Amino acid sequence: MRATFLLVSAKLTHLLALSMLLLLLTPGLRAHEVQPTVADLAVVEGQLVLDLRVNLEALLAGIDLDSVADTDNAENAGDYDDLRSLPAARIADRAPELLAGWNALPLLSVDGAAVALDSAAITVPKDVDPELPRASAWRLVADLPGRASQVQVTWPEGAGALVLRQQGVAEPYTGYLAGGGTSPEITVSGGDAQNGLATFVGYVPVGFDHILPKGLDHILFVLGLFFLSTRLRPLVWQVSAFTLAHTVTLALGALGWVNVPGAIVEPLIAASIVYVAVENIFHSGLNRWRPLVIFGFGLLHGLGFASVLGEFGLPAGQFVPALIGFNIGVELGQLTVIAIAFVLVGWVMKRDWYRRAIAVPASCVIAAVGAYWFVERVFL
């Protein structure tokens, strides 16, 4: 039985290694990570204005953004790539195609009645690398009846997440909608800012979503911590150091006190994945310096988390509950990764062949992926 298992494990390891080699030799691969759409809602001169920062190509391609974390993994990824290669003006011309379906939902309701939105302006950035996602600015407008008191937004199913932010009023509403979700009724004159508890609860899934399913780099780092040892204590030390560190820089980054460009942070995050994986290959236990090293890497990952919050901002007046909720969501995501890993391999962790048959091969794969990401983020 043992010999059979080792043989199967060796074959799987060789297959994974070959897959990674092919990946490393394939030019031009880039991650097309799905980002939430950001919508700013305001009343301007009697019109309701919805300013979107949105990936038009993904929506025009019909990609189910609710179910994928990267457009490369979608069944119709080829359609997205074709659209992404088109000139900006062509995409701007095609964007209004989406409106008919959105108005049929309806995307916007005023005092319970459907209101049709019109396209007022579209700005599609030029000179953006075709291999990278592009966020376009799209202004939608609707006439607002003089006595209108409440508006409601419904985001289409399959369109991914939406960050909805009310602008120009006191105590504005800020919310996070999943695809197919509907906002509460929002008072036009303001006053619907969420309380601390509602904000906290709303941001927990935002943090969780950034780990599962969208945080593959963070997932691999956590798995690197998991595979170091067969005992709980080393894992607790590492996860505790990592959690403390990324909590610090997440807060500092979200406050704007620390701002490190993604061009620096993202390659270093990839390097951190390589480091923990390579150390797993050559060390079977926790050395006294590793928690300090993990703490340093946690500072980097915290800056990565902060950049996510920077994409859509934290609600005014509810900074602390939102930040805590996001961080707890991240922690729940990390603990879920560890729990899944334990369910899959925990039953063999006490076997004397676990390290050479499971931990080392898995760490080799993690190191290879991290090395590819590092090269990609620095040179491609």
C-alpha cells in the first residue's frame, strides 16, 4: 500500500512539475484579475448620475464575473481577449449595448418605479497594455422627479461585485453588492450611512472574497506555512506572526500613512511565496528566525490587502468597523484554506513519508508558481 501511494505521488509530482515547466515556457501570460465595479451615485442639477469604474470588455464578453476570479479562467476568455485588443473607441461605441438588459432589470428604481438610464459619457483609457485589465469610466444619467425621495440599485447577476457609494450628501450610503444583489432604498437627501455593525458585517465577505477565491498568491503563501511541519505549534506561531503583521500594514495603508506602489509590493509578495516554499524543502521544522521573517512578509501582504480597499475606499465615518470587518474576513479566508488543506492531507501528516511524498513536492510546485509570478511581475 505504501509503495503504491509513493509511486502515485511521484507520478503526480512529475506531472505538476511538467505543467509548471510548460507554464514557465509559455510567453505572454498575464493574470486578468477580476476587480469590483465602483459606482458613485449622486444627484446633479435634477438628474440622478451613476458614475461607473468598470471593466467593459468583461461585461461585453458575457463572462460570469460572479464565478471566476480571473478572466483567463472563463469559458469565453477568448472573446474577452479579442475585445481587450480593440481600440478604446470601439469599446466605447459598444458599451451602450449593455444598457437594454440593465434597464430591463431595472438597474435603477426611484420610489419603487423603474427608471431608464441613458449613457452620457464614456472614457476608455488608451495605451493600456492589452494583457492587463482596463477600467473604463462610464457616466449613466436619468431624470429625477422633483419629489423623488428614495432610489434603489440592482446589479445584474454575473456582473461581479459592485461597490456603491453615494456622493454629495451628509451621511452617505456605502454598500457592497454581489452580482444579482439589490441595495436597500437609499434616501436621495442622505442620512443612510450604515451603522458600525452593518458596516462591519458588510465588509467581512469582502475580505473573505479577497482570499477565496480571488487571492491565489495569498493562498499559496498560507499553504507554504501549512506544509512546514506536522505539528500545530509551528503553524500557530507562523500564522500569528503573519496575521499581526498584515493587520498593521493593512491599517496603515488604508489610512494612507503608508503607500508603496504595487509594482514593488506585488513582486515582493511573489518572492515571499518562493522563500517559504524553498525553506520548506530544506528544513523540516521551525527555526527561531522564521516567525520574524514571516512577520516581515506579512507586512508586504498587508500592503497588498490595503490596495484592495484602496480600489473602492472605506465608508466615511465607519473606517474602523469596515477595516476590522475586512481583516476578519481575510482571517476567515486564511483559516478556511488551512482547514481545507488539513482535510485533504491531515490524515497522513503523522506518517514518516509525509514530508518527502507530500510536503516537499507541494512546496516545489508552490516555489515554481511564485518564481513565475516574480519574473512576470518584474519583467513582463
